[in-house]
Amino acid sequence: MSVRLLPDWIASYLKFTENTEPPRSYHTWTAISILAGALQRRVYMRWGHEVIYPNLYVILVGPSGRSRKGTAMKMGKGILQEIKGVTLTSESITREALIRAMKSAVTNFADGPDIRFQCAITCISPELSVFLGQKDIKFLSNLTDWYDSSDQWTYETKGAGIDSVQGVCFNLLGATAPDWIQSMLPQEAIGGGFTSRCIFVVEEDKGQVVAKELLTEEDKKIRITLKNDLEIISTVTGEVKFDEEAERAYIKWYENQEKLIALNKMPVDDPRFSGYCERRATHVKKICMIVSVAHGNSLIVTRANFITAVDFLEKVELKMSKAFGGLGRARFSDITQIVLEYMEKHKEVRRSDLMRMFYREMDSLTLKIVEEVLEQMKVIKISRDIQGNEVTYVYIKRD
């Protein structure tokens, strides 16, 4: 095996992308997803009766054109697509064509004395709505099945026969705007199934303003080294294990998480993420595998690796509840979410200014309903001037 040159692949990738406009979180999770795609099904973690693989469903969420989702993904994809043996699929592909692509992508590799088979594919989709389609429940159900990387996945063919795919391993890096999620996902899919397996990375703006991005000689050298090390990472094979210190840290973290959940203190304080919270420990273990391999080929998760993995996840969880925006059952949920985000950004807003800003989306009666909802949520305070002619909303920072 060739010698790796980088002490931390993710940190080096962030160095490579630091003079670009996408937020750091987008670059971080693109790097994590690219590593997952390179690892395929070659590494795994045995956890009780489970076998966990490092594939992830990462979805970058942000306003169209503003947050630079596509830029972040393009930089990572450019490196991954140069790695031999890694299969990327088109984002514009039917469910049937994707299944055929999975079958044709079968490879085998040696894991000690054993020969293992896999159908490993990574999809990088800057427009997730193109890939998922419109409320395609059957496809969403398939994606839910593929996340667990079953040894054998069976399905019915058009001729009503039964076929199977060996060693499924599907890795997804997608991007969307919050308002598109409503068109992609049926209401009943929110909270469990597919969305509980997704890590939503939400940003509302670009990370920084860079009028002209420059690819320096140092950047070119870092990219060459990133590709070199990713080639080596793509050949790493075997079982990933926690060392004793990392395992103690994980157990303590898990037990504390369960105590908090029992007290209804959820990692993401939104009932639509209850399924995600139940699956959170699996997300952590997957990320632990990736962070471990980002630092070397030992296949040992150290306490430092575990802390880094949890930190990555906790940072995105702070904004994760914004992923679905106004998606909900309430009649005025869309405009309530829009007004809330506007108030959160401006802190203090006069009613007249708010009405001028959103007169296309709501009338005065709707504003009164939105005002009442936000006040009952205890996220705004309402004050009136002495004459009672002007109302001002003051945003209260939420925990």
C-alpha cells in the first residue's frame, strides 16, 4: 500500500476550500460524504447483532443560488470521480435504471481470507428534486432500504419476477432549497423512514464573499495530495473498532443522550426529527468510521475521533430543524416560518415594515394569526407605542 501524506484528510480538504464562498459546514460534509463514497462497503463496524457501513445520506439545504451548495459539491465530486473503482451515478436517472446500474457495478475484494461482493454507488445530486422526483413513495422506500447496506436486497422486476442485488451500498450527497422539499416528500415521509436517515446541513447564506476565487500553486499541490490519499483510502479494507477509551466515551455519551431524550430534551427540538434522534447513534458510528480513516489506515476509532464525530454532528443539528422550513400540516405554516426567519435575522421589526415586505404572501388577517402563533411560541415580544399606532416585534433568542 502506498504511503499517505496527510495527517487529516478532512482538515486538508477544508484548507483546500477555505478561499471559496460556500459555508464551512457545506465543505465539511462534502468531505465526509466523499470519504464515505471512497470507502464504499470495504470497511464496516460490528455492533452487537448489527453490521454498520460508512455510507451516508447528506443533504445540503439553503436558498437557491445564494448559499453556494453546488459549488461545494462540485469541488468534492471533481476529486472523487478521479478515483479508480468508485462508481458515481447520474442525478437524472429513473429508479429502474439506477437498480440496473447497481447490478452492473458489482465488484469483489479480499477481506482477509474472505472474498466479498458489493454494489457500491455514490450519487452526487446538486438538484435533489431531479433525483428524487415528485413524492415517489416507492423510490423513497427503496432508498430507505439501501441505507442499511443489506447483504442482499431483493425486488420485483417488471415481469413480476424476483431479482436481487448483492452487497448494496448507496451513498448520497444531495442539495435542495427548503421550499423544494415539499414537492419531493409526501407529508407522511417526514419524521421517519427516509428523512430519519438523512443528515440535513442547513445554511441561509454563503460563508464569505470572495469576488474572485484563485487556485493558487499551494491549492493545486493540496488537491494532488488529497487525490493521492483518497486513492489509498479507497483500498482500505476491514473491520473498524473502538479502542477502550473511545468505547467508554461512546457509552457515556449514549447513556446521557437517552436520559435527555427520556426527559423530552431532544438533540433536534422538532417533532419532525424524532426518527432522526432515535437513529442518531448510528449516524455517530458511521461518522466515527469516516473520521478514523481520515486520519490513517489503522481502522481504530480513538477517543479524539469520537469527539470529532460528535462535534461535526452537533454543529449541524443546531440548524437542522430549519431544513423543512414551512413544511407542516398547519394552514399558515409556510408564511409563519418565513416571518420567523426574517425576525430572527433583523431582531426588531415594525408591523408596518413587515406588512410592506410580505404583502404578496399575506394580508392583515393572516399577519394577526402569524403574530399570535409566534407570541404563543414565546419567540417574539410585541410592544406598542403610546398612541397605539405602531406595533413592534422583538425577536427572543431561542435555546
